[in-house]
Amino acid sequence: MKMLTRLVFVAVALCLAAFAHAQQVLRVSAIPDEAPTELQRKFKPLGSYLEQKLGMKVEFMPVTDYAASVEGLVNNKLDLVWFGGFTFVQAKARSNGRVIPLVQREEDEKFKSVFISGDKAITRLEDLKGKTFSFGSESSTSGHLMPRHFLLGAGVNPDADLKRVAFSGAHDATVAAVAGGKVDAGVLNISVWEKLQAQGKTGSLRVFHTTPGYYDYNWTVRADMDPALRKKISDAFLALNPADPQGREILELQRATRFIPTRAENYDSIEKAARHAGLLK
């Protein structure tokens, strides 16, 4: 009996140790709005920084599509996710409100999308009627939801007025589709456009319309995360300083001036736009 008791004790201890070890890994992901290699490159310095600040291992876990990032967080397979405004709203709906947006870039308070084309005859949204067009991912805020919202506001119904609508899957892929002549025009977030433009990858394409500003990206966690860890994560992002070499590198890769606190209510307009467009039931 003593031997059995000892074996049970050892088994329980091993299970608890394994659980404790698992808890020491922060599983992080991001919506795949750019090429996987680019997402990994952007995250590496941030991951090292978070490990220093949190005192735990930080692992980046890429996902195949936007929906997988939502399901991963809701189903406890991920702990911290970089969401667009729409994917945050989807996660909020899927979890019955049990997700918390922690921080966003200062730029995300008034984020914008840009409509691009190489066709000189296209100078305004109304000129897209009868043309072929590419959004990004169907679940993208800046690559689909908000551009669709603004198109409808301009009297252009993408499903009825455009010759053909495609979904490239990512912002950089949209630029490639337009540049390659697969579509007449497309839309993507302004941040990726400016990065590609600075890299000389936009060729003769030009922006013919820029949307008004709206709330977009944020870093989100589940509501059941330990409040102390949640605060450490938030504080780590808020402490990033461009005057510090490490902070400057991370902020530049994240295309951020600085990170600021955010809250769920900031994305109410995104939710309303999604319901109006029939993209959120």
C-alpha cells in the first residue's frame, strides 16, 4: 500500500510539474496579414523582449488563416494574439465577451486603408464599377471590412457593381495581384503600403483613395489569464521606448510610434460595420 501511495504521489507531482512548465510558456500568434517569413522576422526581437520582461518562455505559433487565430485564442491554444479590429470583434463574439484587448499602436486609433491601381482611368471609388478588384483576407478589417463599408457608403456595391471580386489573403499579396495585372485595383492597409513603397515594391501603382480613420489592430488575451501576467504584458508594451535601441528596433518592426492602452468599446464601430455588411451574425 505504501508503495502504491508513493507511486500515486510521484505521478501527481509529475503532472503538476508538467502543468507548471506548460504555464511558463506564453503562446503568441498574429493574424497572417503578411507573408509568414515577415511575421516571424517582425516578432523575433519582440519575443526576446517579452521573455526578458515576463521571465518566461515566449513562443510564436503561426496560424494558417485569420479564423485560426480567433479559434486558437478562444479554445485556449493561444495566450496572446495580434488581432485586427474585425478579428477582435469575432473573438469577442465567439467567446461571449471573454477576451480583453490590452494595447494598440498609437497609429491604430485612426488607422486607414488605401485603394490602389495602375489604371489612370481609376481616380475615385465610383470608377471601380465594372472593374476587377481584390480585397485582402475576408476577415481583414483594413483589407476588407472597412473598405467594403466605405465602398457601400460611396454607392458602390462590390457584389453587384464590380466585374469580379477576389480575395488575395494578405495585404502584400493584394499589391502583387494589382501589379501583376490580375485585377484592375485593390485595397490594403496603409501601413503595409507605406512599407512596400519605401522598399520600392509598388512600381507604377498609386493610391487613388484613402479612407477616413478607424480603430484597428490590438494585442488581445483571454479574460481568464492571470491578472498579474496580463498587467506584466501590458506594462512591457507600454514601456517600449524609441530612445532605447531595443525599443526602437521593436517599434520600427511593428511600425509603431508607441503602444497605448485600449479597450473593447473602441471597436464598437467595427462591430456595427461588420453587422451592417452582413459579415458578423
